[in-house]
Amino acid sequence: MKIEVIGSGCKKCKALFELTKEVSSELGINDEVIYSNDINKIVAMGIMQSPVLAINDKPVLVSMLPDKKRLKDIISKNI
């Protein structure tokens, strides 16, 4: 499984990355969470906002920093 946070390097992007790593660990996901600042990936997905949380190259969260419970729900439903 590929879990990736794609962003511009802003505070919200980095916070989503850290929260995603934490939530993934709590869910028992052993795959590495990747951070990318390749904005071309976001554009290729047809998205014009960041950050983007993508699971297996499919965007599952765009332009928001949810609380931990909501992020757990989002990841659980998309793995």
C-alpha cells in the first residue's frame, strides 16, 4: 500500500503528514507514509489545492487537516 501526503511544504501540509504517520501507526499499518512536494502530482490528479492525502495514488483527502478520529476513518475506509 502506498500512503502519500503531497503538499507545498506549508505548515498544514507538514501537520497532515505527521498526523498521517501517527494514525497509520495506530491502525497497525506498517507501510511507510511518504511526503512529496511535487505539485505536478497534484495537478495530474486534477486537483488545484493542497495538501492531498493519496492512498495508492487515489486522492482521499484534499485541502484540509482533519482531527485524528476523522483521519482514522478516512484511512480505514480507503485501505
